[in-house]
Amino acid sequence: MFKALKSVRKIPKKRVFVIDGETHKSQKTIEQLIQQGKQSSKPLPPLILKKGENKTKLAFICYSSGTTGLPKGVMISHYNVISNILQVELLERNFNAAKRDITILLLPLYHIYGISSP
């Protein structure tokens, strides 16, 4: 990860957070970011995107294991994130696990989609 961080000069190091649950000298972890946010007295400024920019503006990069080739970073736009949240919310709105043995889902539950399953 740190080798990749050195090779990407367009993303400032202070905007990259590590999610592996360990403490690192050069990068903040997600846990540290959450604690910093909880201690802040100032709210975050709203993110205002121009019309259509949500489809092209990078929200984050998730890493693929390379099932269909070499491992790679996959660029996820704000539109992708919002769409996925709406899909999960729509499913869970009327979801009652006590009444269902089987649930039909829209996506295969492997790779990144496995983390958002109900």
C-alpha cells in the first residue's frame, strides 16, 4: 500500500487513510479519523458538486483481488456510492428477516458487494 501511495502523486498523503486496524507512522487510520471528527467542534463543510459531476468525481478507490486479471484499484464515483446506498436502503426498508428464508439480491455477493449485504 505504501509503495502505491508513493507512486500516486496527485493524491496528497494526508488524504489517504488506512483501514487495516493497525497504527502507522506515516498515515492516519480510519479509527483516528473518526476520533478526530468526534472531537472537532466545527462541522464539515458540505460537499457541493456541479450537475453531473457526481458521476465523474472520485469518492474512493477500492482494491480488487484481481479475479479477472491483476489486482487493481477501482475508482468509485459519488454516484456509485449513492446508488449502492439507495439499493441497500430500499431492500432494508421492508426487510423482515423473521419472515424470510430467501432474499433475491441484484448483485453477486463477492468482492466489494459482500460488505454491503443485509
